[in-house]
Amino acid sequence: MMFDRETIECPKCGRYTIVRQSETEWSCLNCNFSRDLKHNQEESIDWLFVLGLIAIALVLVNELSRPPIRVRPASDDQSAAVVPTPSPSR
């Protein structure tokens, strides 16, 4: 009989006796080693959140360090910014 599941080596004793106890908990039948992977999932989400905050902070610092864009009002001696286009010939 062939199984399509991978066997997992115990990091403590080196035997392939790891079994799944629950959705996130794995244990070794040989040496009683146990690990809850839910804690690892929560840590990775925390790191992703921290990296996102750092990225947002870098973007904000970059944008705030630029000089402001100033728009000068047109004076009477300057020409209009909008140039009328000629109408097509008929």
C-alpha cells in the first residue's frame, strides 16, 4: 500500500514518528516532542504588519521631504496658458 503523504523527521530524536495531534499541533510518538505551529503563524503575521508599517513610514518621509509645489497666479503681462486650436476647414 502506498501513501502520498510525506513522512516528517522529528527534530529531536531523528525518527519519522511525527503525528498530527490537532490542526496546528504536531507530536513525536517516540520522544514526546511537540510543537504548536499556530504560534509560528501569528509571528509571521506580526512581522508582515511591522514591515508594512515601515514601508508606509518610508513613503511618508520621502514625500514630506520634497519641496512643496507652488503655483504662481498668472499676471496680466503673461499670455494665457490655454491656446485655442484652429477650427477645421470645410
